[in-house]
Amino acid sequence: MPRICYFLGISIHMYYDEHNPPHFHAKYNGYRGKFTLSSLKYSAGNLPPRIIGLVTEWAELHEEELLDNWNNLKETGKYKKIKPLV
């Protein structure tokens, strides 16, 4: 599970062999959450609201890079790190 970004204690991951729809995972202090790429909405997990807001803000800034990583991971298993929020 590659970590594509880390900021403010939040770790962002995508899996090589994930199922559709395209999404990414966020981890923070034992909490976990899943965000869909099509809407950048929080779709599952137990992340605190403040962390959901930070991850959503970050994802909005990097939507194209996230989708590129999803497609590249599915096709080649390769990905690029994405800049953190701060």
C-alpha cells in the first residue's frame, strides 16, 4: 500500500489492486477513512471531522494527480508522491 502523501499527521494511501470506484484512503492516529475520487467525498471510516475537512481540502487541490495515480497504479503499479497540504 503506497503512501502517496503525508501532512499534519495524516497519511494518504492508494492500494495497487483496489476495487472500483476510484478512491483513496486516509489514516490519522488510528483512525481511517475512504474518499471517492469522482466527488472527493468522505465515503467510509471513522476520521474526526477536522481531519475529513483537511483531507478534502488537500484532495481538491490535487484531484488530477490523484486520478493519474489511480490509473497508473492499476495499469503499471507505479505512482508519484503528491505534495502535502502545508
